[in-house]
Amino acid sequence: MLRALIVSWRGIMKFERRAWVYIVGNIFCIFLCIPVITAPIGFAALSYMAYCDLNEPTVYPEYFWVGVRKHWRRGLIMGFANIVIGVMVTVNLSTYTAPTLSNLVLRGVWIVTIAVWLAVQMYLWPLIEAMESPSLWGGVRNAALMLLANPLFSLMLLVVLAILIAVSAALVAPIALLTLSLIANIVNSAVSDRLARYRARGAPDG
């Protein structure tokens, strides 16, 4: 769990070194989030920027639009999936409202379902960037495997991101300027750390 805090700090430091670039990217991403279905495209583009920053000497705002062109199809598919799953969870949570044991269990199942789905997306875009033959299905599969292989690490990372989102929501302004770019840097740092450990142990790439 401590490792998750370390990689989160690394991601924050990456953001700090090129803050103006990520602020511009964050603003672009916010506009893409206004139609909810295109929000994954915006975050995928930010994730592409953060991935390039980890593997290249520098990064520029233009990288955001390169990421958009690279991931717009996958992003739209994820946007549709998010809407479908979101509606399913909302309907089921509003249906099982009576305070019975079975309803409490069913509500718990749906809450866990949406939490796991969000956690998978935490790893998704950095993993797609790291894949030799990138595909959306392969990225989702590898993200689920990474989540299962690193439960405590993932839990702490989710806590860090939840705190970041809560603070940003309370202050309002950071969401427009910082938050999504910070998250992209943190999750790329986390995926890079996990992949480095797998490769050091001789595990095959996904």
C-alpha cells in the first residue's frame, strides 16, 4: 500500500514539472467531458500525454490531439459502455430500496460492480499505450488482471484518487485546471511501476 503512495507522488511530480502543458490538456479534456459519452476520449488523450511524458524527453499540448485521434473509437465505445453500466447500476440501486437482507446484498453487489468497473478503467488507457498490439478488449482484460494481482495497491490508489477528486470538487477550480491531468499522471506512474515489477520477475507482457 505504501508503494501506491510513492507512485502517486511520482505522478504528481511529473505533473508539476510541466504544469502548464497539463493545464492546457486538462481544459481541452473538460470540453470533451461536456457530452458525457466523449469523456473517455478526453481522458485517453490525457493519459497518452502522461505516457509520452514518461517515455520521451518532453511533451507538448499538441500531444492531446494526437491522443484524441489515436483513441477516439475506443473512447466512444467506452463512453457507451459507461452509460449502459451507469444506467444499470442506477436502476438496480433505486429498485432494491426496501431494507431487507436480500436487497442489501443486491445493492452491495451493484456497488462493488461499479467500483470494479471504475478501477479497471483506472489502469485501462496506460496499459493500452504499453501493449505491443493495442486493443480495447485486451486493455480491459489486462486492466482486470492487474487489478486482481494488486488488490491492496489498487485499493490505496483508489483512495488517493477519491481524496483528490473530493478536494477538487470542494474547491471547484482544480477540476477545470488540474484534476484530470493529475489523475492521468498518477495512473500512468502506477501502471509503469507494476509493469516494471512484472518484467523484473520475468512475467510475460499482456
